[in-house]
Amino acid sequence: MRVSDIGEFGLIELLSREFGLPYPPQPGARPRPGLLVDLGDDAVVTARRDGALVWTTDTMVAGVHFLPERTSWESVGWKALAVNVSDIAAMGATPHLALVTLCLPADHLVDDALALYRGLRQAAEAYGVMLGGGDIVRAPVFAITVALSGWADVPALGQPRVLTRSAARLGDVVAVTGNLGDSAAGLQLLLDGDAFTDEAHRLLRDAHERPQPAVECGKAAVRAGVHCGIDISDGLVQDLGHIARASNVGIRIDAARLPLSDALVSIYPGRAAGLALTGGEDYQLALVAPPPVMEALIAAAPCRVTVIGEVVHYEEPRVAVVDETGREIPLSRGGWDHLST
Amino acid sequence: MRVSDIGEFGLIELLSREFGLPYPPQPGARPRPGLLVDLGDDAVVTARRDGALVWTTDTMVAGVHFLPERTSWESVGWKALAVNVSDIAAMGATPHLALVTLCLPADHLVDDALALYRGLRQAAEAYGVMLGGGDIVRAPVFAITVALSGWADVPALGQPRVLTRSAARLGDVVAVTGNLGDSAAGLQLLLDGDAFTDEAHRLLRDAHERPQPAVECGKAAVRAGVHCGIDISDGLVQDLGHIARASNVGIRIDAARLPLSDALVSIYPGRAAGLALTGGEDYQLALVAPPPVMEALIAAAPCRVTVIGEVVHYEEPRVAVVDETGREIPLSRGGWDHLST
């Protein structure tokens, strides 16, 4: 059996079993001793007397996660750190220290490595991340792995104040930060070899190449009393599916309420909602909370927060998207899986 | 200019400059605000009120760091974690939490991935490491990256008690844990397609495939008052060169005092000392301290510690190896560089 036969999530499930850990975790499952949040969320959380540490890692491989001939190395550097910052944002925590590993072919250009580091540094400065070294190895293909830690508040003697996937409850509303679908549209334009001669096209490209993780919004959500959140990396429907399963609830999304940018609607009028639902790599946050808590967040948040749906009871944990008449829209594909072919 | 033209250390120097950090750090240079130990040591160290965090990461690429057809996937898993544990040991700290990233070709066998995880788990259990998740991505080549954090003691209001590369002083003695050269010999046997029919051959292979980082010895060194140490990954001479430059001292090694296993001497009688000096991947510790401190460590350490040389004054920071008559032995190559061709 090859890994492409079972896909990323199938493999994670098998490997987790090797450690005696069910994956995805059962709703209500307790974390292992020493962990406050275990595998199966955006990050794992460990406790210290004066705070909680939040840990995550993410990799980008040339030809798989980006096309070197269609993007700048500076953007690759920015994005490699930003996608990790997004996981810390999805916990409502503050990013802190990153370790960077580069796999470099021997004929990789030094100037390209320097451009990559410029992008890394720009993202590090934008998000207050300390770059704490790493490793450089020779490899037949370029890859960059960032491991990032962050801090979460821990009230005296209490649990850390973080956003988990398992805290959605019946009657909660579901909201997202920013706009959705721009990144997937930008990727489409890059693949099409677009010339990016106007502002709208460039905006979509930048959404794909220079995602702006919603760190301050995640922290504002924690302060407002939100307990449930995830970042939108694989696509809204797939990522909300993680919340549905971890919380054992149903989630209903109103397609008409999806926040879509003018640029997206003008360039892809027919596909905008589809890109927003399943496109992926938005690196916005999906947040779930009781209506009064969400209203408090919307009033206080440093970014736009749009309610797009509700937590409901279905026969099984799943995500449904409905149109303006309340009729469910069939989705051919809920996101993307890194290993399936 | 391609990265193979300037090598790993040349590239690190350029990339560090991009961040305004000299590399290797100047002797006496202060770490950046928020760091207790900055780039250029085995790990970086950040402070918390109740301890210090120690961070490191290391990658193994198929075909570069190991040959899948000559080793077991279980051993690859063990080693991927162990080499990181060794960096934490080299700080005198306790390993804690690991994030694991797998780059997998689509046709990678699921059974191989499971065997890899068995090896990872064995090493995690042996060294008390919590596996905190990670990332799995598709890539044209197999690679495994482990990011590992550890804890170091911090006396009240004081600096963390860790082993750095910059703390060697004139008059100190230089010692190493365990035996040297076994791993390089084991690699040679693996490359030669040896059948490993006797105990000595298997011992050398195991030294290469299942290194046993000296965590308890590193902690004992800190308790005994040792301040200077490094793990031997690139080869004794090259790694002591890092200490020589970071501490601005000379180091003289007596070849006759190198700790060599019976297995190594019996199988490679003519090459044993050379393998011990420059072979690499020993994952033992080199420790530097005043003679009374080293004597106290030798008496208390849970592993064998052998004095092999002294810190001396040379015209420039460098490592010299002398024979029994005190004559310097020329070394053709001090270690290996991951990017040079």
C-alpha cells in the first residue's frame, strides 16, 4: 500500500495509532499528560507555570506547494513563515520563535536563498517573530520547513485561553475574518500566466503569495470569550469539517453570506463562491461562539468578522452549504488533500 | 553563484548577514534581546520566569543523509529524533517536545512510514520526548525534519545553566564522552554492503544507525560546573573548531588518547584514529572545563568521559592533533560540509 492510496489524513490516522492516539481525537478526549491541547488541533499546547507554549510546523516544497517559475523567492519566504503564524493565530496565541530548515539543491542560486530570507525577515518583523536558526541541508528538491512556537495566556490555576476545534456548541454562530477565495483566485491567475497589469489582479495574487494571518483577530477573539477556532488553509468547508467532527456537531453555511472581495467577484463572477468555499490557503480564521460573544468580538475586533452560518444538529458531524432558499448545495470537493493523487 | 560554490557555512554566513547577525558570532558577542544563547551554538535558548527553553532542528534527506536501500526505516526514525536529542544534550538540557515533518513521495510505502514511526517512538520513549504532531507533505524525495525543544535550569535571577561553544578558556582540558569513530566505520560497512555476521560489525553499524546521545552526561556536566560543550556531529576536529573560534582559543588533541572501541580497532586498525578525528556522526559530547571540574565530572558522570587534549594558545583559533612525540599530524579534511560538492 502506498501513501497516495490512503491520503494525508489516512496516513496521519495510521501513524497516530502507532502512538496509541486516536486521530482525529474523539470529542471530549483528554490530552496526554503534560499537554493542554493534544494532536488534532492547529497546534499543540504545553503548560508552564507562567504561560502556555503553543507549537506548530509547516512545510513548503517546490513544485508541490509553489511553482518557482511563477512566484518570487521573497514571496516564498514570506509565505513559509506566514502559514505557521496562521496556525498560532488559530489558537488565539502570540507567535514567538521560529526555526527554519532549508532543503537546497546544490545548484540553487545564492541570490535566490537571500531573496527567500528577505521575505522571511519581512514576515518575521511584521509578526514579531524571532528567527532562532535552523538547519540547511542538500536535497534534490527545494523545501522549507518552519517550526514556530507561540505563547498563550494562562489565567492563574486555569486552562490556557486558546481557540480549539472541539469547542463548538449547538446554537453557536460561525464567522470568518477578512475575505475568502482571493488566494485560490490568485493561484489560478498565477497558473494562467496572468500579467497582473491591474490592481484587482494584483490584489488576488498578493492574497495568495503574501497571506496576512489574523493574529490580532485571534487574540481579540480569545479576549472576547471565543473558545473555538481554526485557520482556513485547506478550504473553508474542509476546515469547518474538522471543527464539526472534533465538536461532534453539524455546521450550516449560508453561501450568500460569504465575504467576497470586489476583485474576486469582478474577475471570477461565476466561480467566486466556489473558490471561497473550497479554494484553500485563505489563512483567515473561522471562529465559532454564542451570538452575544460573537457580537462582542465584531464590535471589538481589529479586523472584519462576518457571520456566515450556525452550529446545528445533523445526523452526523458534517458541514452543509445552503443557498438563499435554504436548499443544500452539493459540493464536489471539500478541499484538498496533500497526498492523494 | 550557486550554493555548492560557497558551502553550508558560507551560505549561513550570508543569510545571517541578511539579519544583521555576524556568523559565526564574535567571541563575547551579546545575544539578541529575548535570547540567552543566540545563533551559532547547538541550540538557541530563550528565557522564561521558571526556566529556559532550548530549541533545535535537524533534517535527514534520503540519498543525502542515509541510503534507504542500506538501512531500515525504523533506524531512520530513531536517528532523526536522536540527532536532535544530541543537540539538546550538547546544551546540558533535557529534551521535551518534538514536531515531526515528513516529506513523502506519493509512492512511499505505508509500511515504511509505520516502521519509521516505530523508530521515532522508540527514541522518544528512550529519551522522554513528547511527540507533538507536525506536518506531512508530498515531495519528490523523502525527508524528515524534527524540531525539538528542551528545558534548561535557570537559577533564581541568573543565567541558564547550559553548555555553550564560547566558554573554553586557556588551561582547560578537553574531554569526550563514549567512543569516537564507530559511526563512521559503521557507515563504511553499510556502504560496502557488509553482511554484519559478527558482533563487532553489528556494533559499528548500530553506532551509525542508532546513536545514543549523551543526555544524562550533558546534564551531569552542567551539575559539575562545566560551561563549554558541543556534540560531535560533523567530526571531532571540525566540531572542536567551532569551540576554538567561538571561544577564541587553540585546542590541542593527543591522537593517542582518543577513545577507540575494540570493534573499531579490530576492523579498521589502520584507519581508527582518522575515523575518530574526522568521521562524524558520533553524537557524543566534547566538553571543555578546568581540570578540577573535569575530574569531578569524571567521578560523577553516568558515562565514560575521556580527557583527550587541552586548550592552548595558538596564533589563531584552530585545532591541532599531535602524535605521541608532540608532532602535529596534518589533517587532509576536518569534517564534512553538507552543501560543498
